[in-house]
Amino acid sequence: MLAAVKGIVQGNTVVIEDEDIRDYNGTEVIVTLLNSPQRKAKKAPVDWDSFVIPSERGKHVDEYMKEMRENDRL
């Protein structure tokens, strides 16, 4: 037997209103989605460099980090 009913997806469940399908309990089904969800527009990439304030320390970060690590013990 072939039956078609309309429902709404809620989480991982299809909720069917206005139909009684209890007689089909345990029957194997195929669910066909009538419309696809809208794809979200891709976000523009963040320009991280626009948040940076150039500094002398930033230009020489490798030397600064080496100095900090070498002088971390008393």
C-alpha cells in the first residue's frame, strides 16, 4: 500500500497533523523533502590586519619572545 501524508520536521522527528497513521506503525517509510532550507550567505572573511596597531615590538616579535623566554626565571 502507498500513502502520502504531509508533516513538518522538528528536530529529528516528522510531526504529522490532520492525519492518523497509527495503522502504519512499524511500516518502513521514505521521507521526501518538499523544499530545501535556504543556504546562508557566506560571511565575508575578517581582515584581521585592520585590528593591528603596528609597533616596534610587533615588528621584532621573534626577538622579543626569545628575550621574554630567556628571562622568565629569577
